[in-house]
Amino acid sequence: MSDERSGANILVESLVRQGVEFVFGYPGGAVLPIYDALFGDERLRHILVRHEAGAAHAAEGYARSTGKPGVVLVTSGPGATNAITGIADAYMDSIPLVVISGQVATNLIGSDGFQEADTVGISRHCTKHNYLVKDPADLAAVIDEAFQIATTGRPGPVLIDIPKNVQVATATWSDAPIQRRDRYVPRLRADTNEIAEAIEMIASARAPVLYTGGGVINSGPHATALLRELQAKTGAPVTSTLMGLGAFPADHADWLGMLGMHGTYEANLAMNQADLIVCVGARFDDRVTGRLDAFAPNSKKIHIDIDRASINKIVPVDLPLVGDCGEILSQLLEAWGTRAPQDLSGWKTRIDTWRERNSLAYPGNTAAIMPQHAVERLFELTKAKDPIIATEVGQHQMWAAQYFHFFGPNKWLTSGGLGTMGYGLPAAIGAQLGNPDSLVIDIAGDASIQMNIQEMGTASQYRLPVKVFILNNEWMGMVRQWQELTYESRYSNSYSSSLPDFVTLAEAYGWKGIRIENEGQLDAGIEEMMAYQGPVIVDCRVAKESNCFPMIPSGAAHTEMILYGDAVAGTLDDAAKALV
Amino acid sequence: MMQIKQEVEERHVLTVMVDNEAGILAKIAGLFTARGYNIDSLTVADITENHSVSRITIVTHGPPSQIDQIHAQLERLVPVHKVVDLTEAGPHVQRELALIKVAGVGEKRVEALRVADVFRAKAVDTTTSSFVFELTGSPEKIDSFVAIMRELGLVEVGRTGIVAMMRGAEEA
Ligand SMILES: Cc1ncc(C[n+]2csc(CCOP(=O)(O)OP(=O)(O)O)c2C)c(N)n1
Ligand SMILES: [Mg+2]
């Protein structure tokens, strides 16, 4: 069947054809035809956010927790520019998004028209690909390709800018499947001889480490299962980046914990002393490697990544395997066959001595709740429900990564690459929509939560029972910590002055508000939060000047970790200060 | 005191086949600025009958690891079909076209014409007091011609940037 339809209608039909459930958006002049096409259409559920950054982060949370692409709809000009932070966030963390933005009519483009912004230009370097559609006849094919690009290869955001007259003008819509251009064909599998070489390297390693990242999660739950299988076959200990948490179960005897700047002592020392590092879907980020010339100095390195540009970008590797993590893990498993694992007992004994440092230990406190303890209790009391955890950015994010434990993929939503404060609440909203029966908690900081606090209204409107657990230390704690450690405690503009009363704020939005002020109230407060059917803010007052350790100071090697109780000079040389 | 480190750099010539779509040049030029790569020259023109594919020649310089990254980053762009690093791939020819305006009278004018002849530059415009020479060749050849003309009344130079191609019968 084919008939003549408006561009706006073609867009809506195309989204339905892609199986889209939710569109996270905000209306405006340049998208009114699309909003009119959505009116009364039951096939798509439009989620009205309160700020376009919220739309993009909510779509990210939906995508990360369901494995499906998130869809965003914003108007031209300020609508599009507001969404940019979320788009850039998705780009850094390889989250599949399709973002539709309105644009002024084609005849007005370039005239500084009302609410005109060069959205394609602005988003060029924070999208995987973007389009300006000038003819409604191109729309169906562009949308089809946009979903393909967003979700295959290394996932990422794709933006489609649609001028208002293109939404109104008509073109022929056909039910027939789209003929794809086939210009985007990511490589999925490695060559057999590369796999054989990898097996040789893994089988002969005496001190191997599996260093896994967000790519394992992006590859899908089967990749997680294959990773566990490969680990079982080889016996290699596993560490993960911030983005990869959940790919390997945190209660496994060979789990080393997270690595990097706030990683565990055993994870970082194992990386430093390994003779073979098998990087699976991670990218040697500076937060992970520390000082490059001291990073894993005596190891051979295998790097599995679907993005060839990630290989040798920062750390030169001995054997690149370009392809999808899941595919390559299954190739490795097949080639491994029935080999027996190496005897790694010597290596594991060394790792055990590093574990004995107990690097996540923190001092007790009788006067205030230690934030680490609050996360531990939150974990203990909620783990039976297998919750989805979102975070904001700061110390609380690192404490969540360190003290909350994950056992499966798609349960951990955090802004890793861009480190965007304000990510967590909208991401939790998106995750709750995609997982209506799950317990979704945003572990937040007092400063970050204010960056997209308006999204409380969205949760109220759609009756989403998200929980926001604020580790309220009255500081931009992570900034304060760096100022303490590197600028001799000159706390320039890092105090959270004039904080709102989060409990009454919650009530103002129709949420429940709970305040936890001392240890005696901690468990009861968490239980009360869980027992409440609707959305809740918990204002958990914690020790104000706790620091997040272990920590590798910027410019330092993995072997130069600071643990609780270590003396810290409070200064850094200029070269180290120049690093972020 | 903090110093910024420098690394040994190489000059490479890359050819890039791209879909001829709006914004592609901005995308490629922007990739170079966003990631701090160098562009020494960049030429582009469509090369297929239906104008659907363009061929871009980029001359860049940087440390070998960066050249490899440039290659990979270019390949990652959706509209890019193929990237060839001619400097890696082997013997190739590089050509550039320049227009060089020289003004002068008497001895200098005669000398300019004589040098142009040696370089096989063609006078494409002549007045009683000036020439516009057209010169095609390797960038080095154009450099040395321009250097000589500087002494003989050089007014203006326009250069296309290079286009390059593998030697031999095969497509790169
Ligand atoms: C949008 C944005 N602006 C600034 C920063 C820099 N930054 C990183 S952590 C942080 C403080 C966060 O404070 P809070 O949310 O209270 O978390 P805490 O560290 O206290 O747990 C800041 C300002 C950022 N990451 N994102
Ligand atoms: Mg704080």
C-alpha cells in the first residue's frame, strides 16, 4: 500500500515501524506539525520532560537499561541546544539515541530566523552521524538508516534535523521495506588466525587480567554470558571500567573490582603486574590508565573493540581484534575448545596479598553517617530486588561504583565519559519507563541533583516511582576533595550554599520526602523509601568532608595509589595540575 | 615549570572517497580541528558521473601514531567509503597547480620569462608589465619557482593544494 502523507506523518509511521515505544520530548514552534501527528496516536507514548537535556538523558537511561535505542524529539534553536549535553553524553558513552529536531523552514535556513540554530553544525562532533532532511521523500530512508547507525557498530546518537516545511509537505509513503544503502557495514568478527594468536597468548599467560568495559554491555546480555564463560575456561581474574560494571558478577572469587582512578588496589596492581591484558570493549581512558608510561609496563595486550579508532589511540597493543565483543568472545571460546585452564595459583596468591590491603576500608564515625556506609546499607537492603541504579556525578557516583555491587548487565546507569552532573534523575525516569516493575534508584549528590531537578515533575506526571537517594554532604564533594588534595584546601566555590529543603521540595512536586540524619535512621529510612509506592527523595545527611579513596592522583601510576590513612601533601606540581 | 612535549612528525598524503553530501567537508575539516590534527592542504572535487562521490586529498603531518588515528577516525565517518594513506601504500605521484603573478619591466621581466621557460610554466595572461604563469608539478617544484619569482617581482600566488595517485595499473 502506498499513499501521500505529510513529512510529520511519515516520521511517526517510521518510528512505529522501528518498534519505538517512547518518545522523550518537548514541543515548540518548529515541531508543531510532528506534535499534531502524535496527537491521539496510541502507538507511541510521548513523555513530556521539563527540559530538553532531561529528554536526552531519559532516553539514555531507557536505552542503557533496555538495550533498545532511545528516541528524543525537540524543537529548533533552544530546544536543540538544550539537548546537546545529553547527546554529547550519549556520544561519549556509546549510547544509541535517535534525536529528531525541528528546524526553521528550508527557505529561512541561514537567515537567522526565529529560533534558528545550526543544529547539524553544532551536533556534528557529538553525534555518530547527523542529517538535515530537505525533502519529505527522503525521510523514511533517513530514519531507517539513522536507527541502523545508532544501534549497530559502536552505538551512538544520530540526529535528524527536519525543517518545518518538510514536516508539512507531502511525499509518498509506502509499507514496503526500505532499500538500505548498505554504506554502513561494521566489522563484527575477527580473522581466524588472529583468534588463534589470541588463544596462544591467553593460554601461555601466567598473570592474565580480563579488563572489560561498556562494550560488553553494549554488545548485549549474551556477551556478558560469554565473558563469564571465557573467564571460567581461562581462570583469569576480571576487572572492569566504570561503564562495564555488571558484566561480571561482583560476588565472584575472581572479581577484582573496578579499576582506575578510584578503583581497588587489587585491580590496579593486577593491571600493573599482569603479563597479559585482554581488553574487552574498553578504551584505555585516562581515568583508567593513570600515568601512561607506567601503565601495565610488562604486559602484552589484546584489544577487542568494534571501533578500530579506539585501538592504539592511547595505549599501543600487541593484538587488535576488531569486531563485536559478543562475536569475538564466542570465536575465542570456540577456539579455546576443551583446553584446560593454566595453573594461575601463583598469580592469584599475589592478588590475594593485594586484596589484603582492603583498599575500600574507611574510618568509622560516631558523629555522622559515612557516605560509604550509607551506600553499603542501601545495597544490602535493596539487593534482593535487583535494582537499577543511576547516579549523578561526583564522589557519590564513585562510592556507588565501589560499594554497590552488580551482578548483571543493564542495571548500572552512569555518565562515564562526559561526567555530566544532572544525568541521574532523568536517566532513572527513562529506565523506570522501560522497566516498570523494577526498583530504580538514583544515587545523587546535593549539587548534581539540582542540575535537572525539574524532572521531578515528569516523574509525578507519569506516576513513576523512582527513588532519589541523595548523599548530602553539603559540598560539591569531588571538587572539594581535589581542592583539599591539590590546592591546599583552598575551597574556591565548592560549598553547596543555600541548599533547598529537599523534603519539602519533594512534597511540592507530589513526591514523598524522607530525611535521614543519623545512623539510627538509616535502615528505617531506606525501608520506608522502598515501601512507598510512588517517587521518593531521601535526603541522607552524610559526613561532610569524607574523601573518596582509593585514589590515583592525576599523573600518577597505578602503583602510587592513595588509601585512607595515607598522608597526602595537599599540593601537586604544575604538570599534574594540568591534567584533569 | 611545565613543558609541552613534542614528538617526531611525518608528512602523509591521504585520499578519501566520500558520499558527496551536504556538510561532509565541514565534517572532515572539523574532525581535524576537534582532534588537534594538522591539515597542510585539502582538495576536493566530485569524480563520478552522477556526482555522488567526491575524492578528497589531504596532506597532513604528525607523529606516526597520530597518522594512524587520522586514518581510523576518517574511516569511522559514515559517509566515508575508503581511506588510502598513499605515503604508506607506496610509490605515487603528487601534483599541484599554481597561478603566479609577476610584475616588472626590463631585465627582471626578461629573467622571469626565462625562468618560467626552464620550469615549463605557461604564461596564461600577459600585459606589458606583468605575467600570470600557470605551473603544474610537485609541491617542491612550485616552491622553488615561487622562491625565484620573489626576487623578480612576485605579486600574488594561488595554489590548489595537491592531488595524488598511486603509480601503476591498479586502483589504490
Ligand atoms: C555539568 C557539570 N558541571 C560541572 C562538573 C564538575 N563536577 C564534577 S563533580 C562536581 C561536584 C558534584 O557535587 P555533588 O553532586 O554534591 O556530589 P558529591 O561529589 O558531593 O558527591 C562537579 C562540580 C560536572 N561534572 N558536570
Ligand atoms: Mg555533595
